[in-house]
Amino acid sequence: MTDFAALETELLARVETSDQPRSVLRAPELKQLYAQIRDADDKAAFGASVNQLKQSLESAITVREDMLAQLDRAPIDVTAPMDVNAPLPQLAPAARGSIHPISREIAYIVDIFQRMGYVAESSREIDDQYHVFESLNFPKGHPARDDYDTFMTVEQDADGEPLIAPAHTSTMQNRVMKKYRDSLDHGEAIAAIVPDRVFRNEDLDARHEHTFYQVEGIYVARGVHAGMLIATLQTFLEEYYGQKLDVRVNPFYFPFTEPSFEFALSCPFCAGENDSCKVCSGEGWVELLGCGMIHPNVLRAADIDPTEYTGFAFGCGIDRLIMMKHQIEDVRHFESAKLDFLRQF
Ligand SMILES: [Zn+2]
């Protein structure tokens, strides 16, 4: 008499430990059973028991095979920086990369100003109208707002006005003055620059880009006057261009400074001695930036008493500085991702 239960237990155990579970179906014990069907007293009952045993083994084999398939996968190292089982990515050879000229020049500009006692702050790529305009003495409806045509979001700020991609890094003036407000009480100046990205809705050409860079400068203390502003900018520009330069200031208008100036420097390339100079068109002067004494309303908006403290501010296009320094003819090269341009620096 065959003990089907004992045989099933034995064969199932083999299935569960075998790397080739399907081979258990060819076990000699099973072959013997098939042979016994012929001679069995009750062929039908014996055959049914054999079939049941076979089915039980089949389902155990399927389970075991699924499990083995799982084990077949290579282990995953969750600490690896990439999927170790994937083909290695083709990394760009470091030898052929270079720092973007704008990043490099910003680092240099920051270095010069830090040596002059300034801290550097980042700007924002989206801001509210209070910081872009109101805190800078551009009240609602002020016509000068139209000179700062930029991009606005569908989302609105707390006053129900669209948020703005800042058209100048002056958008940080109010925050920077508040952040360092306490320095004034300790007899120290607020001295900060904000070199960062700005946006304008421009018709693009060799001199106009929708995305460009600006360095904003702020200096507030007791007794600050326009002479300090001019000397500061002259010192910076002479350091940046590595040579003595003449500077020229003409009256101008900005809502956030009073008085305001347009600042020009003598052409670093021809000093006015080349009529066909591409940088200054033979004029000998390059209009470079806007600046002025911070408007009392702007100081008040930052909790600074304008009867006690005065300050200056300037805003200078970084792309323009770099274009002049390296005689780059088209501002659009910077954002073009053209490697043959970028690798020259
Ligand atoms: Zn020139």
C-alpha cells in the first residue's frame, strides 16, 4: 500500500529546496507510481491519488520557480549614487568643461566688493510688487513702472497684484536694508551688493536679452554723500578693468534715488583715440550704469531715519561689463549654450 501523504511531504520538501524544482516531476518515486497504476486493484482511485499528488507538486513548483526568479535579480545597493545594475552613464569629460563666463565674472565682482567691505546677497526670480516697486518709491500707477516691462504670473500677491519676475535686483534693497538695519545702531554701515539674474520683456537683439544679470549696490551710514558713490564705483571699475579710468556723471532720473546719475567711464579700449572703436563708437565714453543717493522714502520704508542716515545705490548690468571686458559683440551668446563660445573663457 502506497503512503501518498508521506510521499507528498517528501517530494514537496525536495521542491522547496531545489534550484531546479521542475526536475522533481521526474523523481524515481513518481515513475514507480505511474508503473503501479497498471497493477493497482482500484485503478481509478489509485490514478486519482497520483493525479492529486502531481497537481500538488505542480503548484508548489510554480511558487518555487517564482521565488527563484526573484532571487535571480542582482542585489540593489540603495546607497549607490545610481542604479548599479544599469549601464554606467557616459559622463562628460571634466577636461572639456569650463565655468560659465557669467559665473566666473560674478565671483570676481563679489571678490572685489568683499575686499571693499561689502557683503553679497542673492536676489529672487519671483517677487511681489511691494518689493519690486512700492518699497522703491514707485507708487501704484507711477509712469516709471512702465520702463520695467517684465513677466508676471497668474498667481497674485497678498495685495491681489500679479507676482513679478524682477526687472532689477533693486527688488532686494528693502530686505537688505532691514536685514542689516541693526548695523547702523552699532555705528557700522550697511554695505551690500546683490549680483543676480533679472528679467525684461525685451525685443531681443545683440544688446538686449530677456534674461540678464545685474549687480545692485547699497551703502548706508551717517554722512554718506555723492562723492563717496562716485569714488566707490570708480575704484570698483578700475579694479575690474585693471587700469586707471576717468568717470563722468550726468543727472538722470530714477524714482528710488535723488539725485540720480547716469555713470559713464572713459573707454577702457581706446580712451577716445580710435574713431572706429566698437565699444564706444569713437566717443571715448561708455554709459555704464545708473546710480544715485537713496531716496528718503526708500530709507523710511526700511525703518531708517533719513534725517540721520544717508546712502547711495547703484545698479550695473553684469553682461555689459563682461561684454566690454572681453569684447563680446552679442549678449545672446551668454544664454545660447554654444560650447564653442563658452569654451573660450
Ligand atoms: Zn573706445
